[in-house]
Amino acid sequence: MPVAAPGQTPSGATATPVRPAPPVAPDPFRPAGPATFSFAGELTQGGWLRGQAPGGTVAARIDDQPLVLDADGHFFAALDRDAPAQALLSATLADGRTVDQPVTVSPRDWDIQRVNASRTAGVPSDSFMARRRPELDAIIAARAQETGAQGWRQDFAWPVAGRISGRFGSQRIYRGEPGSYHSGLDIAPGAGTPYVAPADGVVVLVAEQPFSLEGNLLIVDHGAGLNSAFLHSQSIAVREGQRVRQGEVLGRVGATGRATGPHLHWSLMWRGRRLDPLLFLPPQG
């Protein structure tokens, strides 16, 4: 059999070169990412989820709450203490389509005490409300800040080790009338014990004077709408606007404000939804 010269077939004809296929231009309406929502977390009342929106998402929400998306579509969302049995994740894509995905929310067996007595709380006085309204305004403004903090991505750590003296979600019902439920986790390690940041964040509020209920109050934004509040501090070691890292000392446990004894009341909130701090934490060692 004759040997073909370079560029020829064995019969002597010139071979047609094989050209590689041209690269396929990326479709701007279908960037990389999952076809639907991908997420994991504590899918229960007072819980949370982290995940990634579908590729091409330009806006997303859970129920009526908008989600903050990073460049790759990752997000944080949370479920209120009284969340219904189902939430809805919804994404609007760049090509105008929408992607909806239901989230099943498991119920919790809250510690409910039924008291055969009327509530003793009276109507707040005008003088109390004159002091209280500016405090509430400051808390609302602090929680509305968007600092770009990235602590929401982290596994949270205990701010302090100690006896749990109050659990999130517990509530009393007085002759059929519900009282306010406990909005955070109470940890009682002893007065003066330092507590630390459970995750990275930015300090968005330090009470200049003890607030009427919270005492020396500190709020840290963890980004994406998630923030921590630390109540009743003996002292606070950080200032507003300061960036803090996970494990950094924030203050010392105290009993300022309306407290029956020294403890750290730690509450977590996401866009008005109150969350159970225990669902963010590993078992206490």
C-alpha cells in the first residue's frame, strides 16, 4: 500500500483538514447555576436555610421577603418562630421566567405554660413611652442597616458557655390570652464573664445609656439581613461601625435593664423574623 504524503490521502487526493468546532458563546440568559433552588439548613419554625438561586436569577424572595444574592446566587433566609407549614422560594430569571419552589417547615413543640390568671401587665405610661419610642427607633434603624458583612456564611459559635436559663419560643397564656414569647436564648455564666461574637459582623448599635428593657444593648449585623442582639451587658467592648471577627470579645455579661439576674440574652433576627439561636449552634461542650 502506498504511503500518503503529508496532507494527502492514500489515493493521492489532498486531505480536507478537520477544523475544531467553534466555541459556543455563553447564553447571557442562562448563566451557570442550578436549574432550581438548592438549599440546606434547619427547616423548622425559628430555623434557617442557606442556598443558591437558579442560574440566571435577577431577583429572589422567600414568601414576601427579598433575598440578598451574592455574585454566584448564594443566599441566606430564615423562618419565623410562628412560620406556617410551608414557605415559598421564588426567583425571577433574566429571561422573564419565574421559578417557584415550596419549602416544608416542620412545627415545633414550644414550652407553653397556661396560667389560670389574668395578665398583670398594664398600659405603659406616657413617661415610659416617651423614653421607649426613641429606643425602639434606634433598634429598628440598626437592624435595617446593610453593611455587607459575611458572617451569615459561617457556622456560628457559642458567644459564651454557661447554663441555659431561658429558651427561645417559651410562652405563657393567661386565661386564653397569649403573652409575648421569649425572643432569644438566655445563658447564665456569671456576672462579668466575657462574651464573644458568634460570627463575623459589623457593630450597628451600642446603647450610649442603658435602654429601659434591654439595658446595655449591642447589635451586630452578620449580613444578608441577619443580625444578633446582646442584652443586659455589664459593659460593652466595641464601638459602632467596628468590624468584628468570630470569637472576638464584645462585652461582659451583666444584669442591666429589666433582668432578674446576670445573664446574656442573645437574640437573632432576619428581616423581622425571630430565630432560635440554638438552631445555629453545635452542642455545648
